[in-house]
Amino acid sequence: MELQKDSPWYQYLDDCQRALAETSFALLDKAKELHDLKDYSFIVFPMAKAYEGFLKKVLFDRNLIDKNTYEGRKFRIGRALNPDVRNHQRDEDWFYDDMAEIFGNEVAREMWNAWLMCRNHVFHYWPDCEQFLTIAEVKERLQMMTEVMNKITNEKEDYVS
């Protein structure tokens, strides 16, 4: 699996986000040299950060969040894009319905699933030790994020500035 630097999603990223994506793909390339590790989750972490930045940038560019929110430290993508937030908890920082309206229900759900599988399920620890990732699973997670970002940037040609 190689990083496609000419892809629309990669071109949409800022320099910091690109560096994070490049780090994940470089780690994946070097993983062949790492034998018998129990967990390769560390390869996904930088790309998950780039994906978070991508999603925040999408919300900002669509005028759903302002510059202070975009640059701030309090806004949480995991809450903002969670389709399962209860009705009484939905507020001005909940954007799942907005993303479904802009990109369609399928893409909005894929956006959320990629966040859940590539960030939350990778980052958090649970005592059952089932969150270890193999190299094959790492590739699947990287592919999941890149596919969602490609759909977002490809489906709305007028979207990428």
C-alpha cells in the first residue's frame, strides 16, 4: 500500500496533516523490518490524527464551525460526528445530520465508522486485549480513512478549494 500524493484527499490536507499521513505510510513501509510485534497500532496513530484534522477542516470549510472552534482545543470530532448522540444531547456542536445532508447518508456513516475504527478503537485500551492490530488490519484501517477522504473530496468537486 502506497501513499498517493496526487490524490484529492492528500492535496486537500495542510502541511502538518500531510506530514502525519506520510509518517503512517513510512511506518507501514518499515513494518517489514519489525518482526513478531504483538501490536502495530502505532502505525495508524499519525494517520488518525491527519484524519481528525481533515474532518475539522471539512467542517470549517463548510462554515459549520468557526475559526476559533477549528483552532481551539475543546471541540471533539468524536462527539460532533457521532450519529448515536441522543436527541436531547444534540447541540450546536453536533454535525452528523449536516454531513449526511452534504455528502449523503452512506458517506456520513462511513466517515463515522472510520473515526470509530481508526481512532477510538485503536487509541483506547480495554482489558480484553482484543484491540491489537496486525499489519493486515493496519492496512485496512489506512485504506478505510483514505477511501472516506477520497469520497468526500471527489464527490464534491467544487468542495476542495
